[in-house]
Amino acid sequence: MKMLRRALEDENDNVLNVEDMSEEEWVAFDLDGTAAVYNGWNGIEHIGEPIARTIAMIKAFLGKGVKVKFLTARVACADPTERRLARKYIADWSLEHIGTALEATCIKDRFMVRQYDDRARQVVENTGELVLNNR
């Protein structure tokens, strides 16, 4: 459960209390570059190898009963056929590497309580101040 502890605590000791989460609330993980190795776009059907540390965090959340979704631009396409294919490839990939088919979305909503993403930068709530990681 070491991975879950790391996942639940960020640099500001902002602890995510999973016991108090509602059924609607969820944790977001980016796919490319966060859960899967990304070396540039190779087509909708190609998803890189799993990143072990992230997969362990996802499994730890799921083990605690937390809803996890992939928040990814892969499903932000206008063509509904391409969007369905992207969701299928992501579900198949997550079933193979995580053991369950995770939902994929490109929409944040009020029930998303945390986001893990290789491109995002954290901002201190209501201040605009960046949280800089000096590790």
C-alpha cells in the first residue's frame, strides 16, 4: 500500500480521504506519458507499454473502491467511430495491464477529485501560485 500512500499525499500533505469519497467521485489518470509510455503519436490503436509505478497506483485506488478513469485527448475526436475505437483500445489495454476495463473520457466534471498527468502543473487553490516540485 506504499503506492496508495504516495498517491493520497501530495507535496502539500493534501490527503485524499478515500473513505469519504462518494460513488460519483473519481480520480483521473492521463494515459499517454503517465500510465503508458509515450514516444509520439503512432496511431489510435497503439498504446505504449504500461508504466509500473502508475499502474500500481491505479490498482491501489481500485483496491480501495475508488473509481478511476483515464482522462485523455484520445477520445476528444469529432468522429464518433474513431471515438468508439479509441475507447475500445483503451479498455482492452487497461483490461490487459490493470485487470479491469477503465472508462476513458476527455471531460473533467465536478466529481473529479484528483488528476495525475505528465503535462499538468499544480496550482495552490484560489491563489494562482504554482506548486514547484524540487525533487
